[in-house]
Amino acid sequence: MISGRTVSGRPVVTYGLIGLCSLAFLVSPLSGFNPVYGTGDALLGAQSDYFVRWGVVPATLTHGSPDALLTPLTALFVHANWLHLLGNMLFLHVFGAMTEERMGRTAFTLFYLAVGCLALTMYAVANADSEQTLVGASGAISGVLGAFLHLFPKARVTSIFPFLFFLPLRFPAWIVLIFWFILQGLAARTAGSGPGVAYLAHLVGFGAGFLYAWARYRRTDKVGGQTAATEGERQP
């Protein structure tokens, strides 16, 4: 939720991406709401097939399978469960609107898709022999966070920290996002090779998003100061 700033138009692309991801999840076997996929073992089998068909399997992608070439794109719209979907969409809603406004709708769309595909592909290259399927928009959204850090470093972000008794605290965006980036780096160093969070994809996406914004907008004034307050975000 954004306050204290006049927005020239609705963030149509951000809302559209949230809608597409949500719709893709609801009609898939992953939500459990579509009776076409049955129940029990039939549903579990359909979910497994769905991941393999639309997600990134590093071993398949890096060995040049033609069927896998588009999976870095399709995987951006696949989420493993409700928590995965809601967490990603919350981050996209909070940070996407202002980034879209700054970049423009067309540029933001291309940026989101390109950074997301890059993050997933680089993760696959780094884990070329892995059979573990990778899905989710986290890499693309991490790119949005990186771009936001450069474009709006002084925007105020309200975060809730469980270890501080869930007190809502407001910090400049640069503090919150750099803290988030450090956490991703530490988690990437300790992550195993089995199922889990693709922290490397987050790091690649964040770095690519920041570098793109720096290269594209370094000669223009960044937006900051008291012009914006981003609220309603959970702990990054």
C-alpha cells in the first residue's frame, strides 16, 4: 500500500501479473480447487506432472531439450502452494506499482520477464545436474526489489518483525532491501541441494534489477525523500 504520493495511473501491469499468477494457480492442480484433476493419488500425480511440464528442471534445460526452452518464462507463473503465491504477490504489489510507474508499462513488462527468465536460467546453469523443479516469480520480483532500491532508496518501508513482538517499524527502503539481500546471500551459502528456496535466483534477479536501473536511470533524478511511503509489507 502506497501513501503520500500522487500516482499518474493505475499500475496495470503489476495488477495484471498478480491476476495472471493467481489465475494460473487456481486453475492448476496445485490449488486443489479444480475437480478435473481428481483427488488423492491422481491429484498428486497431476501436480508432479504440472511441475515438470511448466517449471524449470535444470538438468533438462541445460542439456538443450527443445521442450524446456520456454520453461524459464512459464515457471514465472507457477507457484507451489498458497503461501508461495501470496508471499510473492504481496512483494510484487508493494514494490511493483512505483517501479512500473517510473519505468513505464512496456519497459516494466519487458524488464520483469527478462530478469525473471535470467534469474531462473542462471540458477539452472549453476545447478546443471539437478532434477529438482524450480517454479515461481521470486527471481523476477527480486529484480523489481533491486530496481526499487536504486530508484526509491529513501522511500519509507513499514515492516513487521516477529522477533520485535510484531511491532510495525518504518525504515528507508535502502536499509530494508540491503538487509533482505544479505539474508538471501547468507541463506544461499547454507542451502542444501535438495528441495527448498532458490536463493541464488533471488540474488541474480536482485543484482540484475539494480544494475539495470543504475545503467538506465543513473543520469536522471532518483525519486526519494518524503515523496513516498510504502506500507503493509511483511518482513522481507
